[in-house]
Amino acid sequence: MGQAYNKFKKETEETGYYVNPDVEFVEMLLENIQTNVDRYGYPACPCRLATGNREEDLDLICPCDYRDVDLEDYGFCFCALYVTKSVIENNEKIHSIPDRRRRVKEEEKQESHDLERIDIKGFKYPVWRCKVCGYLCCRPQPPEECPICHVDKDRFEKLF
């Protein structure tokens, strides 16, 4: 197996996720992610069109905001980099799935509007949620890096 694949697989499994067993395919995706790092300065999903504006592309930074729900619904994410244990054990066929980004973006706008109406009393600091893994913390600012999935602080959203 390739060195890049083995390193990525080890790091991924340490966080409780699984990697597509197709080594050549994964290494191609990792190369394309690196191309996006070189091009934009961040690891945008290689299967979606990034704008080059990190703030606009936060939801597309690998691992993207849609990974977990795709894993739950289909057993693999949009680009098929991440898969479930079931997909590996049952040698399930990976196929194309719908890109949920546009629908989720519209839903987030509504949720953001709904959150503005919530009045939470008693918290000294805001509550921050990692949009990748769901980690919650109550502090003045989000951590520089999520202690669970290790994404940067700009992947956190302020809940209230």
C-alpha cells in the first residue's frame, strides 16, 4: 500500500472513521486535496468546485460538513474518501450520490434565523460547535483546533 494512504488511514481510524479501501483512488483524492492546499491554502474537497475564498468554502474543507450525514445515509461521503465499516466489511459497491450542499445551505439560513430568536440565559460565554464532529464548548472563543477532529477554529459555529 502507498505511504500516503497508510498515513491517512491511520490518522482517520484514530478519530473513529474509515477510509475507502481502494488505495489508488484514495491516493488520487489525497493528491487533489494537496493541489487545493497549494492553490487555495486549505484542503478543499477535490470533488466540489472551491471558490478560493476560505470563508465561503468552510463547509467544503476536508473533512467537509456533509461527511457524517452522507456516511449515515449512503455509507460513504460524496467523494467516497470516507466510508463506513459496513461498506468495507460487506464489500459494498460505491456509487455516485447527490451533493447535498445547496439544500443544506438553504436549511442553514433558516436555522440561523431560528437561532436568533433563542434567548439563553445563564451562560457566561457563548457556546461553540464544531461543524465537523459536533464537539461543543462554552468559552469566549472557539479553540484554535478542535480537540476531537483537529480542524481549525474557523470550522466552529457560534450556537448562542
